[in-house]
Amino acid sequence: MSSPFAAILQTLTRQRGVRASLIVDQNDGIVVDSNLQIGQDGDRVAALAASLYRKARLSAAAARLGRASFMHLEAERGRICAAGHNDLVLVVVADPAANIGLIRVEMMRAVGALP
Amino acid sequence: MTVVAVEAWVEAPLRRFVEDARTVLALLLHPSGQVVAQSGFARAIDVMSACALAAAIHASAGELGRQLEGRPFRGLHHAGRDRQLYLAEAPTARGPFLVLTVFDQESSLGLVRMYFDEFSRNLAAAAPPPPRNAEPVLAQQFEQDLNKNLATLFRRG
């Protein structure tokens, strides 16, 4: 049986350069649903990305910048993008060469569909 | 965060786990309830009661898991309002050890589970071979050993 998030995750993972997409509980850092390419460690990505997103959100609030809507981490061998809605975080892991603009548009569209 | 251990080889893996997972309290013990190392506890009495409770919960949850799934549960998580606990077993050449971890909003269950897996591997790698003439844990020695370990952890005696 597919979860209510399967279509959202499939759309994101179809983007060129996307290695994994996950819906994660923001507080627990636990995977709710995921669409992963072989070799991706979903549990590890979920725990770290949720922790980063939570801290980014708190930092934005502490700096009086308002609500954080999108987080993008660029590293040597890949990128992590996160966007949150209520207690859920949508996380995407992508190649360094992936088109982050397109991924961001798809993520913001998808996050609006989260409960 | 300070880590104090009765057996020196557990200290480095536990310290790394405590730092990485940002735990509030951590307790390493034998499944019998005998304390091996602790971090964050201020009083020996708290360590003693936490060890006894953790060992009992682990034994009960293990048996429940065996009845439901044919094998013990891997880990146990309880979420409180401000603090959460995670209790899990780390196997080594010296036998299994239990780790009771208490964490707050500075960490998360996902992070604690992830770093616990790393800790478990590091502990297994650091474990010296079991002694050839290991003595069984006997009820009459238990309290004496527990008091000795608590004295070591809290620098008494």
C-alpha cells in the first residue's frame, strides 16, 4: 500500500540530479516516507536534515527574520534542501550539478500539499 | 559533558556518543543492572535506581519482543514532555551492554538512534577479549560490586 506522500516524493525524485527525497518528522528526525536511490542512507539523512532544519528555523526566529521556509546546504559532494510544513520536513538530497532552482520550485509546490 | 567509567575501554566511545548525540544523561550498564559508566548524573543513588529500572525494563521489553516477534526489541523509546529516553543494547565480545540515554530538545530520536549505531560499533571495536576465567554474577556479590562501581564513579571509598 502506498502512503499519501508517495506521489509527492516520486515527482521530486524524478528531477534530474535528485538522489533522495524524504518526508521527515521535524521533532523526532524519523523518516515518515522516502524515495531513495540505491546507496542512500535514509535514516541518517533524515536525522541530520531535520536537526539542521530545526536549528535553521530557530536561528531565523532568534534573528527576527521570521519563519524559515527553505533551507539549502551546499557541500562538496552534494546538496541538501529542506522545506517544512507544520511538524513535517520535506528533504531532498541532490548532486552538486543539479538545478537547484527547479528543485526549489517543485519542493515549495510539494510542501503546500503536506497536511 | 563528563564521562566517568569503571572500565577504561568504554570511556572514549561513550564520550563521543554523549557529545555527538547531545545527551542530557547517559548510563552504560550490564543487563544485570551493574553500572559500567555514566555521564550527567550527580548522585550515586540516582545511578543505582536508574540501573535497576533500566535492567528491569530491558528484561521485560526483551521478553515482550520475544513473545510478539520471536526476538527481543532492538530499542525502546519513551517521549516525555521535555525529556525523552532511549534504551538499547550494544553487543560486544564481552557480552551485551545496555545504554540508557536521556535527551531533550537539543537532540532528537533520529540523531540518538543514528549515533547509537555508531557507538555500538565503536564499543564492539574497543572491547578487549573476555577474560578466560570470568566469574559469574552472583547475587551475594552483586551489591558489593555495585557499591564498588558507584564509589569509583563518584570518587568515594
